[in-house]
Amino acid sequence: MLTDVAGNSPRAGVFPLGRTARIAVLASGRGSNLASLLAAFPPGHGAGPADVQAQQLGSLALVISNKPTAPALTVARAAGVEAVYVAWDAEHPRSLFESEVTRLLDGSGIDLVCLAGFMRVLSPEFTERYAGRLLNIHPSLLPDFRGLHAQRQALAAGVSEAGCTVHLVDGGVDTGQALVQLRVPVLPGDTEATLSERILAAEHLAYPQAVTAELRAVRP
């Protein structure tokens, strides 16, 4: 069962907007979580004031990748969403990447930024700029198994449950406030691959749920 970490409660802050929120996704890989967000928050949908339906709460407007051939860019373009490659490599350090991404986000009037398989650590300055408007999804029940290879960590620890967490992004690595978690069983004979697929299916449910709650200003 998908639940907020500590129960739902209205909050004060950036959201709700009273209009359709413009959502951006930063992705490095195949874009499966991007696809789930596109299905929940279609581009160009709900041009007027937001109502109770998730599709009208937000609309996906921009996808950015640090990988020029990332399948996520193809997924975005196929859906009619602006998709932009911004280099982050030996010749283009993090500072240049973040400067260009900031220009793109602010120039597009983005309200909420979702990291979806974005395999880079953003600077504290960047995360502070978008504090409260920057989400990530991680394949573990945080605070357990932060960082890389969370599924491998879970198997090595011998836990009976794993899962995913949607959380706010702060200056640390997977240290921001957890918003939504979904649990899955760890089955006998599981490998890193089989557990990863089970968790990924949960992620596709958890991320749209968390974004909906965030845009409605419901947070634990």
C-alpha cells in the first residue's frame, strides 16, 4: 500500500499554485520513470486553473539530460516535450551544467523539478535554489541503503522488504525528507536484477503519487 511516510497533512509553502504547475525532469537513462510522470502529467494539459485531478495539477514541460544519447530524451520528444542535452563531463564541469540548467528551468517557468534516474550529485547551491521544489526517487526505503547499488545493499543485508522512496533533495546524497515510500518483498532467490525490476514497478506508482501530493501541498 502506498502511503505518505508519516500521514498526510496540509502545509504552507510553495504549493498549491492555483494553476497547472509546470514540471521538469532531469534524467540520465532510459526514462521509465519519466514515462510514468508523462502519463500522469501530460504535456500541454490543463492550461487553466488547477483542479483536483492530477493531470490538471501539473503538466510536464521540459526534460534535460546530461547524456546526449539518453533514451529519456527520445521518450520526451515522442511525447511532444522539449528535450535538451546539457553536457556534464571533463570539459563541462558541474558549475557550467548547473548554470545552463538554471537558465533553462527559470526561462521555462518551471515550478517543480523531478530527478528520475539522474546519476549525478547536484551542488548545495543548486539544491538550495530549488529547495522545496526538487524531488528525487531512490530504490530503497530511506534512510536505509543510500547511494549507489541500493538493491545490492539490500540483498547483502538480508532484509525481507525493500522498496522505493520519493524524497526532497537537499545538499546531501539521499538525505532529504522522505515524502512517499512503497514497499516490496524480497523473495527467496532474488538477484539484484529481479529485485530491481520489482522496485522499479513500485517507483512507477510512487513518483506520480508523490508529485500529486506535493502539488496539493500535502506532506508528512
